[in-house]
Amino acid sequence: MAKNNSTAHTAKRNIIVGQSGGPTAVINSSLAGVYKTARERGFHTVYGMLHGIEGFLDEQYVDLATQIHSDMDIELLKRTPSAFLGSCRYKLPGIHEDPGLYEKIFSILDKLEIEAFIYIGGNDSMDTIKKLSDYAIVKGHEQKFLGVPKTIDNDLALTDHTPGFGSAAKYIAASTKEIIRDALGLAYNRKMVTILEVMGRNAGWLTGATALAKTEECEGPDLIYLPELTFDIDHFLKKTGELLKKKDSVIIAVSEGIKLADGRYVCELSGGADYVDAFGHKQLQGTAAYLAGFLGAELGCKTRSIEFSTLQRSASHMASRVDINEAFMVGGAAVKAADEGDTGKMVVIDRIADDPYMSSAGIYDVHRIANNEKLVPREWVNKEGDYITEEFINYIEPLIQGDYQPFMVNGLPQHLVLNRK
Amino acid sequence: MAKNNSTAHTAKRNIIVGQSGGPTAVINSSLAGVYKTARERGFHTVYGMLHGIEGFLDEQYVDLATQIHSDMDIELLKRTPSAFLGSCRYKLPGIHEDPGLYEKIFSILDKLEIEAFIYIGGNDSMDTIKKLSDYAIVKGHEQKFLGVPKTIDNDLALTDHTPGFGSAAKYIAASTKEIIRDALGLAYNRKMVTILEVMGRNAGWLTGATALAKTEECEGPDLIYLPELTFDIDHFLKKTGELLKKKDSVIIAVSEGIKLADGRYVCELSGGADYVDAFGHKQLQGTAAYLAGFLGAELGCKTRSIEFSTLQRSASHMASRVDINEAFMVGGAAVKAADEGDTGKMVVIDRIADDPYMSSAGIYDVHRIANNEKLVPREWVNKEGDYITEEFINYIEPLIQGDYQPFMVNGLPQHLVLNRK
């Protein structure tokens, strides 16, 4: 963000920022953007709430000036995965359900002399921004509430894509390339099917990203199954069997959230999905393992299953430069918007052009955003429902470009971590 | 390897190289070392057997000059995971069991005018070198047979460590750091146990490498269980329960091969280990998932399990510079040894010094090596059997240092792949 000299010397009150929901590889780059822009625009103290609104209610917060001491620390923060401040999965009740809670929140905000409240998160976090800004307007509080998007799932509406998605897509595509090489090295006089399980409960954006592994020296995956379409296990068996007649190594990418026609998750067939998280979401795991067992039994071939797991959202060492920069940009843009009087808004990423890729920060009313899920459009999946189209690839490809070299110390990437002393 | 001008202009016959066993991130760096040194020492044609001795028996081989066209290709090969030439899991029968097979092998070698046969692989591959060199000596064939070690498991005797181990250890340590950040970001007002499952059937070298995540800004894992020691599930439950009283996020690393006192693999408790591979090894999977379910039920906390899976051996993008360089060195040293008349030997890595770390290539009789497994010594594990010692750390730490920046094309690491045309 360019230094805004016109406001830098005006004394302003304080600002507070929090992180919420599932972490990503670049959620801290948004935090860095918030911090840097808040400093540049003359806010006095930049507070970080610990573990989002949940920790805030326990009056858990830090002055970020005690944590970030230099431009080097800002660069390190950009390269640090997960939520530096800690995250939470806390859904604010409706205003009428617990008015005392809202009074408590605003009394803490008043005590800290907060002028702007920035919340970095996904669908559920934007709901928090909506409720707090509504309450402030109704009750005549002056604080501004701004949302900064983040989610590896890319399922937020109105933004072209979400910060965090590009880095997860890059990690998945790079790992898929490496696994395809591994499989080809092993396949000789024996057939092998490798099934990759990718995160994405309802949205197949990340599963589709495995197609980026198709490059001049790599065939990419053979079949891709997104959760937006009903999973036809008979078609899956037939297609895999046909492919195995033609080639020794078959690579299949499936979303963790694929469902059968009767509505059951595939992972439920193996006894998975047996507990729900704080938002009432079923935990999905074991889809690829179930399908690997199924194919092995039906086709008699060697199979293996690989879950990309938590590393999809935490592998900062393979983060995308475009993604880190955009995450930083939207963090800064939220501070700018609040400083200019906006509230109840979320910053979004607008795509200006595909090639050369250009983007800018836009802003939308958070009432239009919260709780709408953006899914992969049907026309971006092929007719048979087992691969994605060129449009999908063109959409993702710019988002995985470039990298920030990790700061390596003793052979490992270094991170900036919270100093609680 | 330094160019050996004294021999470069002497006309030599041909050399053949193959890759065998489970791939690693740096087995192709050894191939690059073989190729470069063979060229420098004046061998005429450098053949690559496709899929090891198994493909060789089908007369599947390539002239590597048709694949590697430049120094740039050699650099790309060093950054390419898995076996460029393809691997195999083929155990040569005893000479007396199938003399016809040996005659066939040597007739192909004679036809191709092979002077030296280099085989890059693990324990089973060194058995191949032993049998072929024995046969040659008994039958009066002049070919030389040399082994180049590789295995992520580090379980080969007589070499200080194996090429492939350092890169797998680096990937595991870096990923462990990222996962620990992820867990800490989420843990607030709820307890969570994360169980990491690491490769290593009998040897705990890689599981111990998770301890490298303990750095100035990271606590590292809390408990580490190696397969060398009997796994005491009651002790595991008690220790985890005690840790959860003190901290919100507990990180536990387990080897896939941990066994109970009655000899059963832990993964067998969940119905895993249900098939065996070509070498009669049980396939182990599901150890962490079983233990996560067990802890969740016993302690009532949130748990998750993460398998590092195939990426442990294929994540070239996180390979160690020390490892890539040593893999290259031992490949070249094998060619030199064969050229100087050695046979029935394996090149090893000798550690000259710990700090600053220095190593060199040594050579050992393959009869002393094959089928001996090098395990973690008991004194490198703490008394309670749930963590490793400082000596273990000092042993591994030099092996994960430095990196080779991947060659990124369109946002993804580029690889050198076999051109079959």
C-alpha cells in the first residue's frame, strides 16, 4: 500500500483486527496489510484480538507494536501460515438473542477507544461483521466494521476469488505433479490407481486445481470429481477400468465432499463423517481411502489413497506470490475503507484482466455476501462430469503464479510467532 | 565431480544404470551424478535401464544422451522426484534357482558392450548387485557391478546415512512446523491432539526427524514414538492426558510401524495392514487414524490424524541441498570405482565432521551390507521411550541444510521426464 501522507500525521484513535475460521497460508499476509496500512494512516494503537471474537470477549488482545518490530517482521509474517493471532470458530448469536453480549463487545471497544474493527475470515466471519455493524448503526455507536475475506475453499460470493485459495491451489497442483511422477516411476507390469483427496465440502474449486498439474511434461490427473455433481460410482468404476486398459498409472482427484445420488457422503460408506464441528458441519475424511478399497476389490489392481490434509491450508513454503500480495492488499484496503467511513462492508478482489493478470480491491455490502456459497458453475465441468474445462483452468492459473522465497533458518522455513510475555 | 582429463580421451565401452525400489526426492540426482561422471571419464554410451532389472530383462533401455541434452537438463534432473528411468520391485532369484535368467542378463550386457552396471537402490537392490557380481566372478565375466544407496528410511548399514533421507527429513520437519502453527491457531477453549503418521516400517529415523521442528519459534512435537520400541498404549494415553492438562494443543508423531507388545501393528487394530507387497511387506496405513479415534474416545478431546504419505519421498520442492549434492556425489563415485576396477561394492557416505559438516564417498563390500537393517540405537531415544535425544538431533540436523530452488514454470516446479519417442 502506498504511504498516505495526507493522513499520516492526523491523530487517530485505535484499530483492532482479528482472524477467524480455518487458517490459510496467507491469512497473516492480510494481517500484515492491516497493520502496515493502519500505521501509515495514523492510527494510534493497532490491537490484535487473540482467537477472534471469542478471545476478544475474554479481553484477550495484544498491542501489535509489541509483536511486529520491523519491516523484516512484516515480511516474515507474510511467510507464516495459520492465524498469527489465533483463530476461533464462534458464531455470534442474533442481537435479540443475547443483547448483553453485544453490550459487552461495545463496552470493550469503547474502553480501548477503537475506531475500526477489522475481521479476517470466511462466510461465518462476515456474519459477525454484519451483526456488529447493524448493532452499531441501530445503537448509534461510531465504530466501523470491515471484513477481509479468506478461505482456501474459494466459496465466497461477489469476490472474484478469495485470498488463501491461490496458495492452496498451488500446493495441491505442485504436490499432484510430484505424486504423478512417483506413480509413473513405480508403474511397470502392474496397474496402479492413485486417488487424491482434496478439501472442499461443497465447492470443488480446490479439487479442480489438481488439473493445473497438466503441463508440458506432465499428463495431470485422469479424472476429477467435484462435490457440485452427484457422484456416480458405477460410472467411476467403468471409466477407471477403461483407463487401466490403456495406461499403467491412473490418477484420480476427488473432493472430500462428493455425495451419492441418495445424498450420503461417499466417506460415510466407510463409517467416516462421524462427528460434527462447532458450525454443525460433518467432518469428512476417508473418501479416497474408501474408493481405493472399492476399486482394488472390483478391479483387482493396486490402489493407494492420499489425503492432502491440513497441509493444503498451512504449506506457506509453497504459497503463491499473487495470493500473498492480494491478501496483503485486501487487508490494507479494509483499513482504508474504515478510515474513509465505510462500515458493514467486505473488501473483495476484482479481476481486471486475465492475461496479463491484474486485480484490484473492491468493496461490497456484507449483507449481500454472508452465507452465500459460490460453487463451480456446471458449465466449467465437462459433460461427463469427470474433468474440468479450459475456462476453469484459465480462471485459476493466474492465481498460483510466483512465490515468496521462505526465510530459511537451519534448513527450515522461519515463522513469526506470538510473543505472549 | 572434477573432470578427469587423464582418462577422458581413452575410448571406453558402455555403462548402464538403473533405479530400483521406492523412489526418493534425490534418486535422480544420483542418476545425474552417474551420467556426468561417466561422460567425463570417457564411457561411450551411457544406457539407462527402464524400471530397473525387471525392465532390463525385457530389454527396455534408453541411451541417456537422447534424454539429457545440456547442463540445464542435469540441473533439472537433480530437481525431479521419483525414478526418472522408472523403478521396480523385483527380487533376483538365487543363481542356482534360475541360471537361465543370469545367462540372459549377461547376454544382454555383452550385446550392449557394457563395462559397468550401476544400480541405485535400497537393501533389496544391493542384493541384486551382490548376486550379479558373484555370478560374473564365478563365470569369468568382466563387467563391474556397483551399488549406489538410496532410501528415505535411512536403514542401510555401514553408510553414515542414505541419500534421500535428508530430503524426506527436511520435508517432514518443515511440514511438522506448519502443522504445529495450524494447530496452535485453532486451539482456544478446546483441547486438540494432532497425530502425525510418518513412514518407516522398522526404522524410526524419519519419525525422529519431526523433532527438528523444535526451533527458536516452535515447540516441536510433544511425543515421538519410534517402531524400534514396543508401543505401550496405556503409557501413551496417560502421557497425552497429562499434557492436555497443561496445554491446548498436543502434537504426537508416530511411526507407521509401531507395534504392541503382542507383536501386532497398531494399524492392524483398525483393520489396516490387509495386504502385502511384492517383497512380502505388510502395507501399513491408518496408525494415526486409529490412535486419534482411540484418544478421542478415551479423553473426549478433539483429535485429528495426518499421514505425510507419498509426499515424504516425492516432495523435491523441499529437498535438502546437502542431500542432493551427496546423492550426486555417490552416483559419480560409483562410476569412478567401477572404472578403477571395483566390483561387488556399494558406495557409502562417510561423515568427516559434524560442525562444520563434511562428508565424503567411501566404498564397502556389498556382501557386508545387503539385508542388514540399521535401526535407531536405543540410547538415542529417551528413557521413557517417547522422545529422541540430542545426539539424534545432532546427527540429522546437518542433513537437511540448504536447498536447490525449484525451476518454476507457470507457477509450478518443472521436472525432467523420460521422452519415449
